[in-house]
Amino acid sequence: MQITVFGATGKVGSRVVAEAQDRGHDVIAVARDPFSRNELPEGIDLHRGDVSSVEDVVSLTEGRDAVVNATRSTSSTDAVHNTRALLKGVALTGTRLLTVGGAASLVVPGTSGQTVLDDARYLSPSARHIGEVSLVQHRAHIEDQTVNWAYLSPPANLFPGSRTGSYRLGTNELLVDAEGRSQISMEDLAVVLLDEAEHPRHHRTQFTAAY
């Protein structure tokens, strides 16, 4: 497959690039700063590009099979602008979009509809502003009527770790284990994304994954 990854030098993005490379896919890695490779694997060419630019999105996704958005916005205003620009660009190229979002909008099981955003067990009050940004990002996807997108919400705890290749899938409800933990490694989140890219199961909807 031909896959474009925005936010390729970030913690999640670099792992998505590595997973795609290991599977033999043709990867275009994109970052705003082409000189900041961070954890990007060897042998990957890094392209300059920004999801806030429709022109960049079009030029970097034309003819590709899928595009992964692993970028992070710092404010709700930026989240709306960046997401709308990305969606507009992808709509012009007809490329499938997989976005790594946030957990804020996931419903906490056993709470009669309370979301992660309002549950201090899974999102501390000091990080609430981050959850609010991801919530706005998710809503911008829902409002779109043109793109074949899928919005991956990670569990409450997303951490650098090891690749096991094992995970459970869910929809819009937070996945927790028997001890109440909701977690997955960044490496296995990349596995989830590439499995979805290769075998699409979610179309214009939110999904999640955890151990």
C-alpha cells in the first residue's frame, strides 16, 4: 500500500511509520520540520508538510491508498482549522483518512453515559484542556460528509512500550480490563492503525483499542 503519515516524527507517528515500513508499504513521512527526525526509522525520506494547508495535503496524498493523521493541535481553534483543512484536502484526492484522536469522547462503562472528559479516574483535571481539543477534533470529523474517515481513540493510558500484536477493538466506549485499567502501547496502537489500513472495518465512525 501507499501510505502518507502526517505527524511522522511524533511519538505515535514515528511508530506508525516504522510499522508500515516493516510491513513493506510505501511510506511518505510528513512533518512541519523536515530536519527533526526524532524517532523516525532509518531509510525513510521526510517531507515538509502541514495538515493546515490544503495544498500540502493534496500534493502529499494524491494517488495514495491511505493517509494517517498523527498530528496534535494545541488549541480548539487550531483543531477545527487543521481538521477542516485536512478533510478538504483529502476529499479532493479521495484518499482514505485514519486519524489518531483522543479518548475524551469515549463513554466510560457503567456510568450512564459519562465520558472520559469528565471522569478524573481516566483524565486528570489538569489535562482536561487536552481532552477538550480532541473532542473538537472528533466533532469536526463527524460534521464532514465527503471523506471516508475513521477516528481512532486510544485508551486512557497510551505509553511507549513494546509491540505484542494483541489488542481488543471497541467502538465509542472506553475499553477497560478486569482491574479497571485502560491502556495500550504506542507500538500496538500502530499495529491497530495498520491493520485497519490493510483491512478496513470502520467507515466514518469512531473506534478504539486496548489490551
